[in-house]
Amino acid sequence: MSQIAGYDYDIFISYSHADNTPLLGKPGWVESFHQGLEDWLVKLRGFRALTLWRDDRLLGNTAFDDAIENRIKSSALFLVLNSRNYVQSEYCRKELDIFHRYHSGRPGGLFFGEESRILNILLNNIPHADWLPQLAGTSGFPMHSSQEEGKWGDFTFPSDDKFNKQLGKIVDAIESVLKKSPAPQSAHPQSEKTLPRIFLAETEDGLRRQRRRLQDDLKAQGAEVLVGIPPPDDYSGHRTQVLSVLDKADLSVHLLGPWSGREIHDKEETTYPREQVEIALSCKTPQTIWVPAELNIETIEDEAYRNLIQVLENGSREEKNFAFLRGPPSALTEFLIQKLHEWHSPKAAPNAMRSVLIDTHQKDQGHAYHLAEVLAHQGLDVDFNKDSRDPLQSLANFERTLREVEHLILMFGKVAPEWLEGRVRKALKVVAEQYSSDTPLALENIWVLLLPGSGGKLPLGKLPPIIRIDVLDNSQSEAIEPTVVSKLLQAQGIDMRI
């Protein structure tokens, strides 16, 4: 399901893999752009059914296959991350050409109304004369640092204040297209909450295509899919990374075939797929382990791997938290989709959950995403105020949502104090109206989380003595401090998970 009816994917991100090279231990630029764009559109603009796709394989010289072409043809919007590397890449030019040729010959062509379906995102200040011919007639969206004609400049880094400003214009352009398209009926109308996280473990080469299809199916159903381990490739670093991801995941899924997979380079007696199964079995995270229906375990050459699968299928599962499936790939997909439906269904004993609204300006939204992730992991029901290009509409959305939540967290860092004051006044208005009309009071707590850029002070005038706003000081750290999370949980009677 996608946001735009009639397409499998709303957005296809076309990019050069060289532009996603990690620098100084940080995620690649394209990965940061993808995550920021998705967070903004889904969490802040409220397009819950939105589907984005990019080829996140590590190498950009992988043979062009039918699966890539089909995804291009079934995508509504095509984002070109235009750069020095992009214009020199035959692979990238082929992606753009396929989208341009296929959709230009179909009803509606390359436009939704007056909006182009190709967005030209300029990672370098490429002169108009050097744009690829398929980009003629498109507008360029700069995501670079150059201020002078003729100088190509460098990508705007996520840590730069300009990053969100430039990204915001792309978000606005995409929103303009999405609003002109009928929104699909959600298969899970009550599930606008934290999405379940599924870790798809490393597998042998022969099962990679199947894992990718499964990844797409799970994303289409509303799951957040975690992939991409290894790296790190060394045994110790790999184990640490897997444990970290399993701690975030609601379920891990392992596809096992006749081959044990790639050996760990500094511990050749084991392999990445086998090691990830064994690590998962030692954790509390539930696992689903699948093997093909035709797999003959006795013919597996790797003895340790053969013994592991025999124990998994035939051994005692007492106190073990995993399901073992043998069958066609469709059986695994159906099984996992059923589990997703269970996640989406209303849960019994809702007293363990608390409704938390995080409100943030775009200048501080990176911290808001981080806080939401941490609180959701602690078992809280977290939502964002629906963002809007119109400040008045954004404030109206805030007031409406505020009537339905118990806990409000206002993020204050680089945003102007007037923004914070406006939010506090709206909160007090809602409380006063509910009190005077004998409506049960929903809002129990108001916090202001001080972030870097705030100066560590609350910029509000004198408040009525009966109104209490709790201040949490996170102004000295870019990360959300555990003490902040602990205080939020304690106020709601929840013990912090380690």
C-alpha cells in the first residue's frame, strides 16, 4: 500500500552509491537524507501510508535487474540525487531514463497536474547546461553549500542548520503532490503508533533476493525493517552491533538455506548468518527461523551449521522464544504479515501505555525523533504534532491533538522563544476549557525539554501559580540523556528498561 493510489511506491530515490560513503564514523549522506525525508513526511506531516524505496545494497555496480526496473515503473515520484557522481554513473542514468520513458508514455505523463513527478535534488551546484536531458523542465532543489555560480560546492551536511531548511522545501514539494492524490484506506486505521521493528538477519547469497522481496512486503505492511549487518566485519564489532539492533527490534527473522554463508574474516570457523542466529537465541527478542521446504539437512556440508539447523527444527523448544518454519517463501511472508496484524490490533491491558505528544519545530526535530525512539522502546505510546507549512494550521493541529493526550513534551533548542510561548498558551487554554466544561482532564503533565541552543533556560514570563511546567535540561548534550528519560518515566509510574 502507498500514499498515492495506483502505485506500489510513492517515492523512488535514485542516487550514486559513492555519495553514500560514511564519513568520520557517521552514516552516509544519502542514508541521512532518506531518513530525514521519511521522518518529516510520515511523522510530522502525517502521511502514514507513505512508501519510499532506494537500493541500499553496498555496491553500486550490481547488475541492473528486473526487480529494480519494476520498482521504477511502479513508483509515483522519482527523486534524482544529482551530483558529480550521479551524472557520471551509467547505472544512475539508466534508472532515470527508464522512469522518463515509461511514464512519459502513460496517461498523465510526467506530471501530477502542474507538479513534475521528477524532483531534481542538487547535491552539487551543477550548471543548468550540464543537467541530464531528462531533467529539462524540472526545478532544482539545492542541498549544497555553494553560493556562487560556477562553483559546484559540497553536500549540505545534516549537522548544518541549512540542511533542514533545504530539506523542508523538498518536503513541501512532495506534500503538494500527495495532497492532490486520494489517500488510500489504511488496512490498520488504529495503528498510527510506533511501527513494529523487524530485524532481517544476514543470509547466504542464494537467499538475498528473497530477503529483499520480504523486506519490501514488510515495509508495505507498516513495519520498520532493520538490515545491513555486517558491517562491522570483525567478530567482536559484529557481535556488538547485532546485540544493539536486537535490543531495538520486536522480532528477528533468519532465512537459512543449504549454505552457511560468508565466513567472519577473523573467526573463519563460523559465518555471519549462523552467528546471528546464535546471538538472537541468547536474547529475549523473539525469532522466526525459516528454511526452504526442499532443504535436506543431511546434505549440508558445514557440520556446525548442519547441527544447528537440526537442533532448531527437532530439538526441545522449552523456554525458547522462536518459531521454526519449513515451507515456501510465501508461507514465511504470510506468517509475518499475520504477526503484523496482531501488532496492529488493539492490545489488552492498555494501562501499561501512556499517550505522549512531542511537539517540535523543524530546527529541533532531529532531537525529537531521537526522544520518540527512546520513549517508544520504553513502552510509551508516542506521537508527533502534525506539521504544516502554515504556522496557524500547525498550531490548530497542536490544539486539536492536545485534547487527546496525557503528556506533552515541548522541545526547545534553536527555535525562537515566541514559538515555545505560543505552545504553552495553547496548552493552558485547552486545560482551562476542559476544566470549565466539566470535561475529564486529559493532559496530566507538561514538560519543556531544553536542548543545545536554548542556553539552558526557560524563556517564559511569570505563569499562574497553579500551573506547573516541568523543565528537563538536556542543553549540554546532543544525545538524549538517560536521566531525562528516567524522569519522564518516573512521572508516569514506569520503570526504565536497561
